Amino acid sequence: MHITRNRPDSLPGPARNFTGTVWLDEIADPGAPSRLVVMNVHFAPGARTAWHRHPHGQVLHVTEGQGLVRRRGGPAETVRSGDTVWIEPGEWHWHGAAPRSFMTHLAVVEAADDGTTIDWAAPVGDDEYPA
């Protein structure tokens, strides 16, 4: 058993993968043999990820605020504190805060055999984000 008492510093979400102000807090990344990664992600109003997918899917659990999630080919769906979203393996999607609300979620993924957890694509344009 390992207890982490000193968390790594919060990191800003890189502009190549996020639109707007996003902060990332690592919750768990225990290393091999585990392939689990858990992040706490804080989105300012209107902030969002770029389009991306995960080799083994992703669980999002909204802990605060209101946000949006969208899979390729589908409409943007509203999510609120307490909602949990399962994103299928390989499913292109994005997620972020609603236009006028902060949103925080836990993001849980499993790394592939090669250690990758995410495949990033193009930013989500204003025409794809329902303001």
C-alpha cells in the first residue's frame, strides 16, 4: 500500500490540447504493473479539450459545475455534478465546461501496452462548441 500525501503541482492544460483555461491535477499514476491513470481536470467557462480518443476508453465523473461532452457524429450533451460518462475505446470525443459555468471532472483511463493513454487530434472550433 502507498499513501500519497504530497500531490504534484497543478499543471496548466497545454494549448495544443485545450482551448481556454484548464488545470490538471494528477490523482493516480502508479506505474507498472498498473495501467490506471486518474486526473482531476478543472475547466473555466467555455474551456474544452481538443478532439481525442483513448485506447481502452475513458470514464469521466463530474464533481462540480456543468459541462459538455460530444462524440464524433453526435450532439453535445450536457453533464452536471454527479454525472458519470463512459466513452468507448477508440471513440473520438471532446469534453469541457459549459459556456457560463466552471466544470471539474475526474478522468480515469487505462494505458495501452505501449503506455499511451490518449491520441490527440484537432482543436474543437467555435463552430463545434455550442455557445
